[in-house]
Amino acid sequence: MNQYQIDGKLKTVLLGMMGLGLLCLILTFAYDDALHTRFWSNYLHNAVFFTGIGFVSLFVMAAFTTAWAGWYTVVKRVFEAYSLFLIPGLILMLVVIVGMWGGLHHLYHWADDKAVAADPILQGKSSFLNKNWYTFGTLIIMGIWIFFANKLRTLSVEEDMSGTPDYNHHKRMRIWAAAFLPIGGFTSAAIVWQWVMSVDAHWYSTLYAWYATVSWFVSALALIILTIAYLKSKGYLEEVTVEHLHDLGKYLFAFSVFWAYLWFSQYMLIWYANIGEETVYFRERIDNYPVLFYGNLLLNFVLPFLILMRNDTKRKYGTLIFVSLVVLFGHWFDFFQMIKPGVLHTAHEALAHGAEEGAHHGHASAPIGFLIPGLLEIGTMLGFLGGFLYFVLNRLSKAALVPKNDPYLEESLHHHT
Amino acid sequence: MSAAVSPIREPLIQGSKTYHQITEDICSPTERTPSMTWIIAFMVASAGLALYVFCLAWTIWVGIGSWNLNRTIGWGWDITNFVWWIGIGHAGTLISAILLLFRQRWRTGVNRAAEAMTIFAVMCAGQFPLIHMGRLWLGFFIFPYPNTRGPLWVNFNSPLLWDVFAISTYFTVSLLFWYTGLVPDLATVRDRAKGLRRKIYNYMSFGWTGAAKHWQRFESLSLVLAGLSTPLVLSVHTIVSFDFATSVIPGWHTTIFPPYFVAGAIFSGFAMVQTLMVMTRKVLNLEQYVTLEHIESMNKVILLTGTIVGVAYLTELFVAWYSGYIYEQFAFYNRVMGPYWWSYVGMMSCNLLSPQIFWFKKIRRSVFWTFVMSIFVNIGMWFERFVIIGTTLARDYLPSSWSYYVPSWVEIGLFVGTLGLFFTLYLIFSRVAPVVAVAEVKQILKVAGDQYTGPNAHKAHHAKGAGVHH
Amino acid sequence: MFESANIHHTMANQSKEVLYGLYDDEQVLLQAVHKAKADHLDIMDVYTPFPVHGLDEAMGLSESRLHQVGFIFGAIGALTAFLFMTWVFTRDWPIIFGGKPYWSIPAFIPITFELTVLFSAIGMVVAYYTVCGLAPGVTNPTLDDRITDDKFCLAFQTNGASQQEIDKLKSFLSASGAEEINAKII
């Protein structure tokens, strides 16, 4: 079974998830504050999270191709299908852009002309943080990503049909992949600053972009492991053995630790230097969002570290699926933690401004949906996840599950750790 | 290790070697009288070492006043050299640990020499913090031991003390890792030797027999040590970066420092490995073990890490502007346009721009360009540390204390002298132990030897009518 | 170290009679080991110039437990570092730095990590050399100098074996592809 087909039951489930997500979005919109802050921040959070998974899958695929990685050939098509999610990802982000131009949301402090006029710091940043840059930056950068994702996919599928003994397709893929690495490295940082870091428009951290990208990477790995486990349970991907699983598990372990390293580096340096402009970011989270702050560490470092430290847990579907679920949710939670407090703060200020009350948005505890993810957030996430999987599995069914003329195919088929 | 090898992988061992030839080729340099090249190199290196000893004695006798540090610029060439050397000392562990975990087979050609280099570089690095403390004979104060001063413990909250722990741990673990890998190879040398030489190598090889159980434990140990060394190697330069980044000095306090320092360390470490391997393979006739394929792979790592470092440089510049914080903005303006602008230009051109020529395969596989570039990168990474340390300190918060600094002859002598120390140790190593890991090369022979894989093997198979089976 | 040297000394006193075959190729050796196991021959040991993949399984060696040693020592290192710093800065000699609390966990992480790695690495390496009986100055008897070069050796102990049994082993070795068959007392 080298040709995947979405079965009817799964289709129903995924459509159901999407329906649930839509319903949750509508409900959120209906019972929201005047600026629809919860609705829009939920939308941005999920759009950024799943689009980022698409990007990082492309980036990692390019890195594996450049590093002559042989083992992953049998699961390569899953990475490919994931990278193609950048196309719907662009549409998701366009909605945010349209909302911004139409004044429909108040996600970004710097997008509010009145606020900028009264704020010298935002004025200083306005040649980067402005609606034009946000729009064209997103369009151009995601356009480049989509171009590379398509290029690599096209060559890979062509190789199936008309692969030659001199591996011409693979050699061309290698060039495109190598070229993408620096491009992806530079552009992803710019995108993270615009989409996510600028939610806290006054605050800055040089490490932030790398931190967010690694968070995406771990999410992508977890979701890829889950996808593979699902496909295997349906009898597909017989070529994927416990050895491949072990390698994926090692990546999940290693990059969970690496994520913790980046978290610690960012937190500790800001904590140690104790500069008010910087510490405000963590102070806000520790004081007002303790569940987000500590839960983030528990889900994304403590649990995967303790569970995956042993060798055998990386070789069993049960434990690996469990950890993948934990960190997938965990990194979704991490992005929630990155986005929500800043958005709520901006909304508070805007609302206070509108009501001419001055700045007395005291310190009442943040509501559910900001303080912690509520049921509506979970439902919305399931909706986006359903949409993501629907698209990705659909792409997966468009080509052979295991590439046919890949030069590393034999290595991957006889892979031993 | 999978037996199936992709047809597009290049062989890593050339010349259709047998196991015995591998032993012969790699061990024989330790058995011959040294060549003229080696003797000349050794004389030059020991002269450097002598210079080091002299400048060290001068520093101790006269005091730190013999350096040109001043009240504003308290860290100059000393700490620049320290960070430079410790960065170089990252490649060995990276090659032996991280590339082992990533199953990059080309590491076997260079890991032994790179690990040795790591240890020597860390030894050079360790000199500078000790000397610059001034009263070298009180150096043991940095260790927490029960003392008569209270006991007044060291400040465990200081990143400088974290450095003490990081570097001594790194040195110890690297040494254990390196020597454990060396033991079977020393046994190989032992079993070829006679008389006193055999006694000496017998002592050094710990009574190794090659028993199956020992090999099994050996492999298990190597794997776990690799797993430990990987976060360790990251932590060392991370902690070095904390020396700067925990402060409130603009240009130093920035969160990207830890991963950016690590990338820079790998970058400079690989450059030094290239410098050494290009010479070693030539002098010891090891071109068939350290092939162009190895050199190309390392050049790719240099290109990659150079570009990562470049992303970090530009991120820093951008965020300095973005921060809207005038002191941060000034710090970076000062780096580019201030009195030390030339070191910034040197850093950017050697680290970010010039490695980009490695996009061309021809240049990646050219020994000449590899050597030139490796020197460039070594220089560029020295400049990077000087930019961070010297430039930043020269312009602090108080314009009245702005200053300029040029090193005295003693400081220059100490730096040149550590190069002498480094090369002296490396040259001795190349005479005493096999510079390529013998057992590991034998282990990959059947998947990476050119009679088994690559274009020659395929031709040979065709000629025999056996067909290509991959 | 002394202990292992003593063990070696007593073993040398017993002097082993060994019959061994030298193979040129690790795959041939591996098959011979499989065959010896199938024939229920009692292998004394196998010596090779480099680790041969699959040999430990063929010989039925139990998995190495060195990583457990590493874990235990690592845990000791982590506790030592963290508890010691905690004691110094909360009980023995508290210091305020940068307006932080005495018990500043983030500042303890780097040293805790370093000592975890240091203890773990030293513990494992010492355990490794101890259980293998290897140490500076130890001389273990070897069967052939070429074992560290290009020969793969399968050895049987023949103390008290009848001539018939020895002949049987010899024919096994030559049938399984040994290039040379020798006897030696070590």
C-alpha cells in the first residue's frame, strides 16, 4: 500500500473537527468584548502555530537534504505534505491582514494610529512595525517559502515518475534545499518579529525568533510522529520500522531539551540583568499568568525529558504517541503564552482609551481564554488541526507514500540505529 | 550501521585499503624518525612556547601594569584570546559527539586530531583568565574549598565562576572521551612495537585486549559520553557568553548571545581543524584517509555556521535599532562607525562575507582555498571577540571615561606564545599517537572504502560482471 | 586498580590453555560464532581489532549497564551541586547580588548542570575501566599481536580437555573458515 487514500470515516471526523472549530470561533465572536479580542487572538494564535509548522517542515527537509540524511527517506513524503500547508497558511494570514486594514481587530498596538501618535517608542519602530511592512513582508516572505516548498515537492514527485540513474532530480533538490537554508533562516526571524514578537510592541529580545522557531519545530516533529503512527495503524508505511521511530523520538527528545536551553537562556539573562524594559515581559506572565508560565515548562521540558530519557520509550508507539500529544499541546500552549498576555494588554489600553477612563485597567485577573485556554480555545484548536490534517493528508494521497527513485531509499529501508 | 550505502555517497577511504594497510599507514608516522618538516615546525613552535614562558614570567614579575589595560578597558587581548581559544576548542567535541549522534561517517577521518586539538586549545584558553587575575599564585582561590577566611565561599551566582566549572568540566570530560577512544589504538601501536617502546605503549594502552565484552562496553560508553558531551559543549560557550550577557552593558546584554556564541565557536573550531588537517594530511601522507570529501564536508559546516553567525550579527544590529533604546543603538553605531570600525569590518568580511565563496563546489574541494579561508575565519573570529570586548568597553555610559587601547608587546607576546604552546603540543601528539582513529576507520571500511562504494567500486563491479547492487 | 591487577595476577597463576583460530574477515568470524553457539561450544572469548556489529548478540552477551552507572552518578552530581549552593547561600553565607533572593534557582542551574555531567562522565569512565580490568600498567596476556591489526580471533579454553575434544574444536575452527589455528598457554 504505497498509495494513501483518505477513508470516509476520517473525512467525516476531520470535517466534524472543522465544524466544531467554526462553531467555537462564532461563539467566541458572539460573546466577546467590544474589540473581539478573544476571537482575533485565538485566530492569530492558531494561524501562526499551524503555518509555522508548515514552514519548519520545509526548513528541516531542506536541512536533511543538505546534510545527506539517508534514514528519513521513507517518511519524507510526510514532511513534504506538511510543507505544502504554507499555501493555506498564507490565506489564513491574509485574513489577519485584511482585518488589520479594515480595523476589524486590535491585535497589534502599533497598528493603532492614535496609540502610535502618543507613543515615542512605537514611533521609533514605525518604519518596521507598520501595516505596509506587515502586509508585504508576509506576502513576499511566504511567497518565497511557498515557491521553495513547491519546487522541492515538484522535483520529488517527478523523481518518482522519471528518476534517472544519475539522480539528476535529487541533485537539483540539493541545490534548492541548500539555497533555502539561509533564506529561510533570515526570513523566519523577520516573520516571527512581525507576527508574534510585535504583539508586545515595546518589548524586544534578540533570541525570540529562534526560540519561537524551535517551538514550531518540536510541534512539527510531534505532529509528524502522530501522523506516521496513524498511517501505520491503517496499514500504510510498512517500511517505517521501530528504528525510524527511534530516530524521530531522539529528535523529539533532543529538541525539547534544546527548546528548554533557549527558554533558559532568554529567561535567565533577562532575570539576571534585571532591566525593567525587559523584565516586564516575564513579570507580567509570572504574576498574572502563572499557569501559562509554569505549565509551559512542565509540558515542554519536564515531561518529555523524563519520559524520553530512557531508550525504550523512544521505541514504543504508546509512550511516543503520549509524549507527542503532550508536546504538541505544550507548544500550542507556548504560543498561547507568547501571544495572549500582550494582546490582552493592548486591548485593555484601547478599551480604556475609547471609554476615556484613563489608564486604570487595574489588576483584575485575566479572563478565561487569556489566563488559561478555555473550552472555546480547545475547540478552535481542534478545528484548525482538523483543517491542517485534512489538507495535509489530501496532499499525501497525491503521491506515493514512499518516494520511488530517491538515492537514499535503500539506506532508509535498511536503517538500524 | 546500515550496510546499504546510497550510490551517491562518495567514498571516505581511498586506495582500496585493507585492514592491515590502514594500521600500517596510520601508525607508521609514530614509528619513523621525524621528518625535516616536522623538526622545523617543532623548532618554530617551541620558540613560540619559549616566548610564552618569557612573557608570562614578565607579567608575573612586573605585574599586570605591563599590559596596556586601563581603567575603562579592563578586558583587552587577554579575554579576547581566552574566548577565541575556547571557541576553537569546540570543534573536537562537536565532531566526536554531535556528528556521532547524527551518524556522519566522515567524522572518523578527523575526530581524533580534532579532539586532541580541543584539549590543547582549552589548555591555551585556560591560561588567560588565570594570568589576568594578576596574582597567579593565588589562582586556587577560584575553587570552593573550606578555608580560613570564614569560610568565605566563592560566589556561585557569578558567571565568571560558572566559567570555572564549565571549563574544568569540559576539559576533564574531553580528556576522558579522547583518551578512552585512544586506548585501543595505542594497543595497536603497542603490538607493533618492541623493547622499551612496547613497555611504554603497554603502559599507555591499559592492557587492552580487544575482547568482545570490552568492545561492547566501549561502544556503550562512547555513546553515553557523546550524549553527555553534546549539551556540555553547548553549555561551555553558552556560559562564556553569560560572562557578557548577564551584565547591563549595551552590546553585551542580549539574549541571542548563547546560541550565537556556540555557532561562532563551532565555526572557528572547524576553521582550526581545517588549518591543522590540511597540513597534517600532507606531512603524514594521510590524503587517503582525510580526503577531499572530508574537507568539503567541513567547509559546508563552516559555510553553515558562518551564515548562522551572520544571521545573529544582523539580528543584533536590527534589534538594537528596533529596541528604541538609545544606549543600545549607540553601542552598535559605535561598533560600525566608532574608533574600532576596522575590527568590525574585519569581523564581517572574514566571518560572514568571505565564507560565502564556499557555495562553489570547486572552492570547497580546493585545498589551497580551504587553507586560506581557514586562516581568514580564525582571524575573523578573533576580531569578533575583540569587537565584543574592546569596542564595547572603550565607549561606556560616561563619555568622560571613554578611552582607547592598543596592546603592549607583552600582551602580543602572550597571544603569539599560546600559539606556540598549542602547536608544540599538537606536534608532539602527532608523533606519539595515531592522528586518525585506527579502529573507527576500520569499522567503516566496508561502507566507505572506495573498493566498496562510490564510482570506482561500481566500475569494478561492472568489469567483473557482478552488476551494481545497491 | 589494585584489585583488578590482583585478579589478573591470580588468573595468570592458573595459566589457561587456549586454542584459538584467526579469521581474516569479521563476517566469517560472526558466522563462526553463530555456528559455535549452535553447536553448544563453550567460547572463551572473541577478540577483534574493532567493534563488530552484532557480535555481542551472537555471543549472547548481556547488555551493558554502564548507562545506569552514568545516571546514578549524574544524579549524585546534580544533588551535590544544587544542595551545596543552597546551603551556602541560604544558611552559611548568604549574599545579595543584583537584588535577587538568596535562593536564586536560575543562577544555580549552570553549575548544577556542569557537575551533573562531570560526575556522570567520571563515574562511568572509572566504572568502565574497573569492570574491564584495564588500568595504566596492567598487562593482560594477548594471544596474537595481529589481533589489534587485522585478525579476528575466536578462542576456546582447553584446560583438562581430552585430545578428542581438542581435535573436534580444531576441525570446527578450520571448517568455519579460520585462516590459522594455534594453541597457547597464557
